[in-house]
Amino acid sequence: MANLHFELVTPEKLLLSEEVHMVVVPGTEGEFGVLAGHAPFMSVIRSGELRVYSGPNTVSARIQVEGGFAEVNEKGLTVLAEAATEIQA
Amino acid sequence: MPSLKSLKVRITSVKSTQKITKAMKMVAAAKLRRAQQAAEAGRPYAERLSTVMSSLASKVTIGPSSPKLLAGTGSDQRHLLVVATSERGLAGAFNSNIVKLARKTADELIAQGKDVKFYLIGKKGRAVIARLYPGKIVHQVDQSHIKNVAFADAHQVSEDLIRRFDAGEFDIAHLFFAKFQSALAQIPTELQIIPVPLAVNAAPATGGAEASVEYEPDEEAILTELLPRNVAVQLFRAMLENAASEQGSRMTAMDNATRNAGDMINRLTIQYNRTRQAAITTELVEIISGAEAL
């Protein structure tokens, strides 16, 4: 299955840019998961936990994000967060 | 003709000045590298945000109900000039160039009969502006404790600005900073930050695909959310560019100072040697003529 290109950007730097299986994003109107081939979509995000899945059942990273927005286009998912810190498992 | 001793003292003093300017130049070069990296790292965010902003703006029609940050207050009488300078001097013409541009705009606006107020970031512009436009400075952000500009700092400033805007203190805000081009060239730049200027004729970059984008919540709500963030990001970018420009400007200025000190040392050394030789010659002549006289 094709992978999703995921980018996490904060004002200070480009934090992540990698190929993943799925990302679960904390949107203001509820969490949503983005897989490869998702329809173009844009949402404001709230402060919360963003989960990156490297496989169907494996969470490879959990990142605390604060405010921002997420954009899905044909190239993949871009999350623009005001601040982001990885949660150590 | 200065005495040998005073020449020697001067040479030592210029030499120690040269040491200081050389050290400052090297420190500025190291800091410049870091500031430049920070400025570059911040670019993707700003770029993506502006793409999103313009694609959103093309979908929202500006009406009386649209947010004030976008549509403005409907008047352009009161202007706020946000002037970002550095906290430290000895950076060549860096600060005076920014202030000069701000003054030009201020004078033009005053000539048109507008009200002009100043909001200063960094302390180096204060003296000139306070002298030329007494009582016009509404606030000064102290950045002397900040070593590396963080987004939180810019966010704080932008919140303060938006609070003042909502309170009706001004209608239009302009931002002045030096855009970093290279270590040799920093361009003083003016940018309107409030109301958010939107490229109305933004090119349909993504073409037809854009039409089917889903928004959650709707476009207008997202836009309202993004506008304050955009102000913060613009400020942040300006601060980063300014930091890089300051170091670049200081590096060039200190490089010049070091070179000038070198030239001066050469000149003084030549003068010193000539004086010494003249003294020796005089002494010899005296001895010889004294011996002849016997």
C-alpha cells in the first residue's frame, strides 16, 4: 500500500518530513485519521496529541501539538503547528 | 612632531582596538550562521501559511461581516509604525537604515494629515524617534534578555498588537525591518501587517484540484483563526530576518574597522620608524660635529 507523505512544520523549523502509514490529527471538530490518497481537506487543529502510525497497528511517534492547522492535498499531509514536542513513550 | 613614546602608546592602543573588532567580527560571523539557519528553518512555515491564506481569501468575499483584521476598520486615519531594530549598536548603518525608512513613511503620512504612532521592538531606534516625534511612541518591546528569537516572543508581540487593534488604537499597522540578503546587503523593508494584505489576484496555483477541498470548520472560521496567526508569523519572520541582518551588518562593519585599524597601525609604524631614524641621525651629527670641534 502506498505511503502517506507527512510533514510537520513549526514556525521555528521543519520538524518531520517522512513517509508514514497513517497520521491521526486532533482537529477542532474531532480527531481524524489521514491515510494515503485522502481527499483534499483542511482543518484547524486544537492542542492535543498527534499520532504517527508507521504500520497498521504500530504507533511510531506521539507528538504533542499546540494550535495550528492541517492541510491534505495530493502531495500528502502537512501539519502547521505553533509548537510541537514529541512525547516519550 | 609627536614624540616617540606617544607614538608607541598610540600604536598599542590601536592594536588592542583591532583585537576587539576582530573578535567582534568573528563572534558576529558565528552568530550570523546561526541566525541564518533559523531564518531558513522558519521559511517553510511562512510559505505554506501564505499559500493557504491566499487560497482561502480567494474564496471569502470581504463584507461588513468579515473579520476586522482582514477588512480593516474602514478608516485609514491612524497609523501605527512597528519599527524593529536591534538591542545593540556597533552594527554599521543597520539601525539607522531602518529608522530612516520609517521616518520617510512617517513624514509622508504626516504630510497627508494622518496620525502616526510608533511601536518599537528593540531599543536602538528609540533615541532618534523620540527626538523627532516626541510623545508618539506608544510602546517599546524590550528584547535585551532574548538570545535567540523564539516564536513565543513574536506571538506575544502580535497578541499585544491585536489587542491594541481591537481596542481601536489604530487602523493600519506597518512593520519595518531589514530583510537579509547577504552579509553585505540588508534591505530595509516596509510591510503592512494589519489589516492583513491579501494578494487578491493570487495565481490559481493548484488549479482545479483546489475546488474540491473540504474545510472543517468552514472557510470563514478557518480564516478567522488564521489571521492572528499570520500576524504573528510575519512578525516572527521579520525578527528572524532582522537578527540575521544585524549580525551580517555587524560583521561587515567590524571587518572594515579591523582593516582600518590595520592601515592605521601601518601608518603609525612608518611614522614611528622615521622619527626614530631622525632622532638617531641628529644624535650622530651632534657627536661627529662635537668630535670635529675638538
